Amino acid sequence: MSRTRTLALALAAALPLLAAGRSPALQDLREALNAAEQAFREEQPEAALQHAQAALALAGVRPADRAQVFERLARAQAGLGQWTALVAALKPQIITCTNFTRAHPSLRDNFSTLALAAVKAGAPETFKGLAGALAREAVTDQTFGLWREAAMILAREAHGEATRLDEAEQLLTRQMPQAGLSPKFQFLRDLARLDIQVMAGSEAGRRKAFAAIEQQAIAFHPADPEGTNALEQAFDALVAYHEKRLDWSGAAHAIQTRVARRPDTVGVRLPTLIGRAAGYYFRAGADALHEAERARLASLPFSDEVVKGYIEMVGIINRQPNAFENIPRLLKPVADRRASLTPEQRFTLAGWLLDVALRRREVKAARESMAELVVLDAAYREGMAAEDQKAAKARDRGEAYQRRDPPLTCLQTQQRSRYGALMLAERDLPEAIKSYEDHVGYDALNPDAHLGLAIARLLAGRDPEACQGLEVFVTNTALNAESRFAGRVLQEIVAAADPDDFKRRVMALRPLSETEAEAAETPEVAEARFFNWLRAATRRVFAAEKVDHVLALQACAESLKHPEIRLAYTARYLENAPASAESWMRSGLLADDTRAERRFGRYAMFAGNNKAAELALLKSRPAPVLGDFAKGEEGGLVFAYDERGIHIYIQLNDPVSREIRDGLRGGAAIELTVSPGDAYSYHQTCYSTADATDRLAYEWDTVHEGYKLTADYVRNDCCQTDTATAGYTFLPWLLFHDKLPVDGTRWRVVLAANWAGQFRALGGGAVHELGRGLEVTFDMPPDVAAKIRAAVVRAAVGEYRRVRRQWENAGFWSDPHMGDAPFAEAVVKPFLKTLDAAAATVEDTSKPLTPAQVDQLFQEMVPQWADFRLKLDVRRADYLETRFFR
């Protein structure tokens, strides 16, 4: 058959396929597949499943199309945990496949998905059918990958069950065809067996599998088919195994074993292997062995391979946190020979030294390394340009030309970006501008270079240049739209009269986001894109140190979201409030809706500290709801006060709370924070409703006048019923004697609790997010405030007497041998006499205090009594300063 006729027949056969490629049905299929992908990106598996099902109806009979449809269908059903349905959907097309080696990649992906679904759905016959279908073929790269994946799925889903783990290993050693298995696949099989034994936690099995791999590595011969490749893979696998176990000495030993037992496979790579061993010994902390390998490397004749050995060594060391500090020292033998290095070697060395300088933020060293890299980069570009000219001239003459490209010493984009960022951060603005200008000239399509240059110019006060450069950038439609939007935002900083004008200008840029809309785009997607663009632009404005404009941008983004829910609560007086968790529970006060606060939300760090959760707050989505409890798992709080102090009662309903009472499981975890106003350190207590003991005892300040330790004053209690677990916290007014609330005073309370399988916080905030907690406003009539002041006066006297009894420092100063008699006579005794005399008037119950006396004692004496030790310490400091330094 002639070549012309063959081509004609091939074209005739292809015409129906070409027509199908242009058909509206196929176009609809592509839209359905793309819609499914978009749903996956937005983490909406239900929508992805609907689109995949629509695509299935449009797929026709083409195997490639159906494979892609089933791949998306399987991914959606797996995301929804619909394992049985997934098995039913995939089984017919996978089991009947007769050539997995040549099958569409999506079909091979579906093989693994079906294997997982069969295990999850408890369908062992389906899993056996998969193995049987695969066993019909010889072992190839593609089929071995499927065998290994099936075995790993069994092992992962075994969850330590010995029978399942044995099945996983037998899948590779018995069911996979073993006859004629090449050394390469024997090695890969044993490597998979090693992974299975590691999952099983079997030390004996691990040693056996490892020994098999090691034996194969030593036995491989480069003359064998695939022998050289398999040899490298085997030894690399031995090293990687030790790396996974963080056994750095084992990794070094595996390398030395190869050098010692198979020197015929090492050749010119000896310096590289020595360098790797030196690196692993460094990470192991084996300094003597590390230095020995370094000395061995230094003793070799200097060559390109020796340089590679040093680079291998620092590459391994660099993966250890904070070890990069050693890199300049370790590379010094190479740096000392800089004059004799090739351009590639100089480029690699300068790249490493630049990386260290950037991480150390050493401007001088970074400049030196960058200068060398720029020279090498210029030489490369000059050489490439010269070769291009020669090739063009030869092409014009109709002659062949063999290119002689220069050494590859091209400065990397990330090196330019990081260097510019360092110069910007260190306020070397001329160098930063020069660096970014070079970057823009080299890579005109790099958004970071354009934006970095604009920010550097803005910081340098070169606003017109910044705007001019940005104008070229923002009008280049070949660039990323989101980055161009950020450029427009930077332009508006210069154009705006003030932050409010800036805010209006930014919101007017929203049409730029809408031009990126795809067909049939939903309002949710459109709003999310503009929101994300605002967030990304904020980083650039912040880098330009335009704080007021950052706040304006933040306001723009927040305006797209539902208003943040802020909880307001009124704390009311409760005479003789219950003083224990059980008495509170029996009182039934939580049922009083005027006192109870039940608006708990999902804990912010878990439910809101991610992009998807933030997007869920946009106005195009349903408004957030607090207090969406399951029946029988509700929570509530009551905050009340009386003359003694503050009472906080927390009840958390739990259907199995009786198990807490019976000691069968732990109680609910409560973390309670009380902030007495905005300008003071807050008090926090953490306890379990099983025993109410605060074992953490967090303190957010040191003891001083105005702050007492939480653990010394706050008391917790707990109790349980068959349907609820409860906690109670009491905070005495003495803790806040210098900041007592009055009518209208606002405090903040944060409550986070973990109970009944849920972790929630009042208002849906986080532990230290006081702004989203409970804003408590005190309803305190004047007569109640007077009662509280009188009670605090009595409590302060009691505190003073208690400290006097327990603390010997007051009498210490009168001690003739260890004290300071002049200080005791001049300061301590008069001070104690004043405190005692005032305390006696309070303790004399035969003469009740008048309101005027209470107010006077509260103003003048309560601070002295309540902080007696601290007040005496202040007097001691003043005495010493007067005596010795004035």
C-alpha cells in the first residue's frame, strides 16, 4: 500500500473523531467536566458530583472521555464517603479492562479509587476481582504501580490488624506474577514490603525486608538489563529509609557500605558519596565522623566532582533547622579556590552564600554574592545573544550551525525577589530599586518584580515614578489579573486625597474583578474573587507602610461580609447568689432567659481560621448562626454578682454526662477568661468539670499593685447530672478592689468549652479573642455599689490580717542581727500602727461604720490593706533611695 493511500485511509478514519471534537455535545461535556473541577476547588463535593453525573450523560462512548468522567465521579463520591455507590459506578469499567499498561491515566487512577472504595465499603470480592484483572498482565511500570497502590491501601486501612497487613504483603509476593520478575521489580516489590512492615510496626519484618533490599543492592550488576538504574534506586532507597526514620548515622553507613562493598559502581562519584556521608554525620551529631569524612573529601585531588561533594554535604545539612549558619564555613575550601573555579561552580557557590546571607539578613554579604551572580548572569546572557546571532547568520546563509551555548549561570527569579525583599526590609532603598529595576528588565512578566519596584519607589518618596511604572504593569493584560489589581490599588494610594477617598476608589475597582468572570458564574464566586483580591492587595499596601490605607482596605474587605456578631450581656445583682455548681444547677436560674447566654459558635481557630470559613461569611452566602446545638447538647452561661464577688455558672448538656460522674471518662474542658476593662491584664482559669482543678494556672501578668495572681483568689467547682455537666467560678471583689465596676462599666468574658464532641466558644471567637467574646455591662444601682464597697473594706482587713499572720517580713526588719532597725523604727512600725488602728475600727462590730466612713476607708485604706506586702516593699525602696542616692 502506497504512503499516500495509507495517509488517506488514516484521515478518513479520523474524520468522525474530528467531527465529534467539534460537536456541541462534546463542548457541553467539557463544560460539565470544568464545572466539576471548579466545585472541587471550592470544596463542594455535592456540586462536583452533580456536574460529574451530568458529564456522564454527555460522555458518549469514547474511552478517554468516559475515563475522565468516571475519575471526577469517583473523586466526588470518595469526598462524600459514598463508597458503595462508588464501587457500583467504577467496577464495570475497571474489572473488564484488558490492558492497564495502555489504559488512559484516569482509568488507572480510578483503579486505585475503586480499590480503596472496596475496602471502605467492605466488598472483598470486588478487591479480589481487581487483583485478578491485574494478574492477567505482565508486570510493567504501570501495572506495578497499581499493585503497589492496592497493597498500600490494604496496609493503610488495616489500622494495625495483622491479617490485613499479611494480605497486603501477599498481594505483592503471591498474587502479583512472580515468574520472570526482573531485578528492578523485585527491588521495588521488596521496597513496598518494607513500607508495609514499617506500618505494621514489626521490627522483625522490617529487618527482614530491609535485608532483602540491601542484598539486592549489593548484588546488582551494571551489565544487567536496567541494572545500573536499579542499583542506584536500591542504594537511594536504603538511604531514604534511614532518612525517614531520622537515622542519620544509618544513612551515612549505607553510603559507606556501598563504597566499601561495591567500589566498582562508585567511580568518579566517590567525592559525592563522601560529601553525602559527611552531611549525614553532621545531622547525627557525630562530629568526629563528620570531620573525618570532611578530611577525606579535602584530601582528594580538587575536581568538579569534589565540588559536587561539598555541595551535596551542605545540601543535606541545610535541611536541618538553623544549620545553615555552618554553610559558609563548610564551603570555605571551595571558596578559597574561587579563582580556579568554572563559571558553573562559581555560580553554585555564590548561590549558596547568597541564600545564607539572605537568611541571616546580612546586607554586605548578600551584596557581594549578588554582585558575583549578576556578573555571571550577564556573561551567560551575552554568550547566548552571541550564539543567537551566529545561528541567525548561518540560517540566513542556509548553513547548518552547531551552537556552543555558554555555561548555564542564569540568575534565578526567586534569588532576585528575595534579594530585593531584603534590601527593602533593611531600608536600602536605592539598592532595592536597582535590584527590582534589573528584575523587571530581565522578566517583564513577573508581577512580584513590578510590585516590589513600585513599593520601593513609594517608600523612597518617588511617587510619580511608582505610578508611571505601575501604569505599564496594570495595562499589560498578559499579566495575572489579581496582581494587576494590586498595582491599581497602589496607584490609588498616590491618587487618593485621604484614606476615605482611597476606600471609595478601591471599591470602584470592583468591575476589574468582574471582567474575569467565567460563563454562568455564581454571585458567590464573583464576590469571593473580589474579596480575595482585596486581601492579597493588603499585603502590598502593608509593605509600603501605608497603615491608614491598610485599615481602609481591611474595611473594604469587611464590608463584603456579614456584620460580625458581638454579644452584649447585662450583669445584674443577685442577692446571696449560689456558691457552688450544684446549688446553681438546683436553682434553675439558667432557665431565666433574661440571665442566660447561650449563643455559642464553632471555635474560631478550628471553624474560622481558614480561607474557606472566611469566604463563608460573605454576604452572598447565608448569614452565620450561633447556638445551632444538637438537641441535648446545648450550652449556657449565667454571669451574676453579689456583695462577695462575681459568680459565673456554666452548664453544658451532654447525654452521657453520667459517665463523667461515674469516672468513666473525663469531664468537659472549660477555658474562662475575665477582663476587667480594656486597660488591664485579664484573669484566666482552665479546668475540667470532672474535678474543677486548674492544673495550668496561667497568669498573664506579674504581681504588682493592681494585679493579684488568679490562682490565689479564683475558685472553681463542678457537678454532674444524668444529662448535664456544669462548672462554677467565683471571683472575689478583692481581686478587683482598685477597679470595681459601677453602673454601666463594661468588662469582657471569653468562654471556650469542649463537650459532647464539640468545641465551641461564646460568640464563635477564640480563647484570647476578647473582642468576639461576651461584652458584659454592669447594671449596678448605687445602694448595691455601696454594699459592695463595704464588703470589700471588710475583706481587705481580713486579707491584711491573714498576710500579717503568714508573713514574717513585717517583724523581720526589727531583728537586731538580720534586720534594719532604723528602717523598722522610722517606716515599718508607723506604717503598721496606721493599718492596725484603721483595721480596729472595722473589726469593732459594736460601732457599725457609717457610709461616710466606708467611703473614706475604701479610698484611703483598702489599697494599703489589700496590697500590704507590696506597699511595704515600695516604702523600703524609697527609704534606700533616699538614704544612699540622694
